[in-house]
Amino acid sequence: MLKHPSIAGIVLHSDAELTDALGAGIRRRSTIHEWPLSCVQKVELEDGARFAYKSQLPPTVEPTFYEKASSPLLPGHRLLEAVGDCQTMVIDWIDAPALHDVLNGADDLLARGRDIVAAIGGIAGELPFYLDVSTADAWTGEVEIALGKTTKLIHDGRFPSIDTDMVRRVRAWATDPQVVDRLTRDTRIVNSDLRTDQVLVTADGYRVLDWQRPVLATPDLDLVSLLLSENVDPRRFVHADADRMYWMLRLHWTALAQHDLFPDFTRPFFDQWADEAIRKILT
């Protein structure tokens, strides 16, 4: 296994190791996406087969999700070795347009989005999840974790664009009994980061990619995410609190990333995320 040249903790199969694992030589291999927790490459074999090769670090649950889930929404896949915390897998490469490329306006997006969200609800199996906000206690507990880390980052000068009064107002919204009740009814597994460029439209239905951080939550969360990915205002179609929940979970991830995963990262990237999320919640 090879260490990634710039991402600590990420390891990659050599060409020879991938050849042994996949049963054919490597014709082409190129990186198509990477960030500090994952690297994705397109791999074409000499026999013509093509795969997305993915190496990733926690807090992803994607390899286990693929292993446990049963649904036509998921492309073919195969888990490879885990080296320490780093897990590797290959996913069948699908030649099909992304949902983004075939849409015909907001109404089409909404109709397709509702179909996709319903199909996600039909995924079978003992599914792992990254986060549980499906009950009142679970939701308020995660809110407190996020706001506690956010408050510390404000005091430490890491989130200079927001202040503790904003945090107080977010907490007041998130813990309002009516809001809690609304957001914790009819919950189930959701993708939580559903985007039109991660949904492929094939001849026999949709394929949904990227299951790194599925969440137990209201299904409206996925519809909100899909609509936002096309810059469509979700509040036209779902309750405003579902939209605010999306941004609350975005703040949760941002605070975790800055506080726990990348404490030495000093550029304003996470501060900008936190500022956007809090302002969306308070709107």
C-alpha cells in the first residue's frame, strides 16, 4: 500500500495490488476528487472494466453502508483492505448522466426529488449511520454538542464571524418543543448530503452515490439538500424548520471538523461555513 503524497492517513493500492485485487491489469488511473478525508480515482482495467476507487478516513460509514444495504439505488461495489483507520473500496463506474444534466426546471427537480427520497426510504438492511437526530433526546443532544463546540471556537477566536448571541438564538429555535416535535416525526435513514451531481439517471432508474455520512432524520432533509444543490429555495416546498435543520447539521459538521478533525487549520474556510449556517438558521 502507498501513502498518499499529501493527505495524512490516506493509503492507496499500488497498480500491482489493484491488479491482484481486481483480476486485470491497470490501463489508466487518475484522481478525480480528493480532500483531507478521502481520495477518489477513476480506474480503467485492461479488460475494459471501469471503477471508482475510493480511499477514505473516519468519520465515514460508507464502506459498511454498502456492505449492509440492499437497494437498486446503489451501484455495484466491492470492499478492499482496511489499513488502520483508512478503508478502501471500488464502485462500478456508471456511464449515465447526472440528474443535474437532465433537469427541466424546479417542478421537474421537485417531482424527481420526491421519487428519489421515497426510494431512499426503501433501502433494506441493518443500515449504519453517522448521526442520529431521529428522537427529541437525540436531536437536542447533537444540538448541544454542535453549539458547545461552536461557542468554544468563538471564544478561541476561530469563528470570528459569529457571536454567542447568535448561538443563544439558534439554541432557542432548536429546542423549541414544537420544532423538536416537527423534526423528529416519521424519521428514517437519509443520505443527508443528496446532490444532483451525485444522482445518476440510468435506463432502469436512479443510482445514488456518496454514502459517507447517512443520518437518521426526517426525509425532508434529503429533499432540502437536493433542492439547495440546484439553488432552489426549499422553503417553497417544505417547512422552514426542515431547511433550518439542514443548516444546523451543516453547523454540526463544521464545528466538529474545525474543533476535532482539523484543529490546526487556520484559514477562514470553516468560519465562513459556520457564518453561513447560523445565518440561514436564524432567517
